[in-house]
Amino acid sequence: MMRAVLLAGGKGTRLQPFTAAFPKPLVPLDDTPVIELLVRQLHSFGITDLTVVTGHLAELIKAFLGDGERYGLRINYFRETTPLDTAGCLGLLPRATEPFLVMNGDLLTTLDFNRLAQFHKLRRPAATIAAYRREVKIDLGVLETDEDGRLLDYIEKPTHSFAVSMGIYCLEPDVCDFILPGERISMPELLLRLRDAGREVQTFHDDCYWLDIGRPDDYATACEEYRRDRNRFYPKHVKVA
């Protein structure tokens, strides 16, 4: 079965004051911490081995999740003594022998991880980015002009559509060779490094729900969505108490 790496080492400064006393992955959605939901989702999609990368208040995450027995999988931990951003840890972890998942520990999604993995294994790029279509409304009148400032168009409150990263990736094992041990590097920097080296980086688009729990208003939305129908965030074969 596929392995997964769950990134849970950030300080969550954008989510303060909620993260003043505990790490962001432990903020609760109703009665369920975000990281518990993610661990249960990963197990339900067949993940048997999970590495949780910690840093800020690492002991709280480890005390909560334990060895993973109660979730039906094996959990081991890697603690960053100095922050290595979102990809640096991959240069220090034991090398995987098969494609593996890497994901942020602060998101809410209904993504089918199996479909992502199957897509990656079929195409076999160096990396596959789970992508989400996000619409952004500009609450202003947008002016389009020529080089001399003459008006070409006046668009009132337009909506733009972007493909954004969900913070979920499927990677080939040799991707780790592109990271120096102890190097601080973000996942976007790593993916661009792969591209510049001539390695293929694919995107996988899925018609799912996704929300990055980065700011207080995002957290409020996530709590509301989870309370409304928590069952939608678990595969149909999983019974939710």
C-alpha cells in the first residue's frame, strides 16, 4: 500500500489566536481535530504507513495521535529541529521505494486519494499536484487600458477562475534526490526545480470539496461545513459516529 507524509510542523500564525496554545492541525472541526480527520481519511483509502512531520508543539501532536493503532495504521514521526519549509523534510526522511503522498495537515477536502494515486501511477511523472478550481471575485470595477492610458474595457466586479494547488501531492521516490539534506525549500520551489531539470510535473483535477484552513474565516467555514454533513468527508464505506 502507498505511504503518506503529513506536514504538521507549522506555527499557524495566520490562524491566531486559535493556534496560540496548540498546533494548527489540532484545531477542532466541531469535535474532531483536523489532523484526526485527515488520518482517518488516509487510512480509509488504504494508507498503512504514515509519517507525521512535526515542529511547533510537536509533543502535543504525538500525544494525540500516538502510534496510529486506534486509526488502523502505523504512524512514525519526524521532528524538524529547524524549520525546513514544506519540502525540506523530504531530504531527510527514509527513502520510499514506491510513489508516495505528501499533504498539508491543515485542509478540509473530499478528494479521492486513490484516484490521485492511480492517475499518477498511470502517467508516472516525477510529481503530480492535486489541483482545485477556485473562483475569485474582484469587488471593484476593473479597467483595461492601452499603453497611453486610453480605456479599452471597463469590467464591473469580474470573477476570475484559477487552478490552485490543494497542498496534496504524489511524488516519485527519486524526487528526494533534488533536495539537499537539511535544505530549507518549499514545495513550489521543489516542483519548479523538477520542471527546470526537465522532469515532468502533472496536475490532477478532481471535482471535490477543498478548503485551506489558513485564516480565521476559513476555519469558521470549515467548521460550518463539517457540522453540516460530516459524512461527506469520509468514503461511503466508512461509518461515522
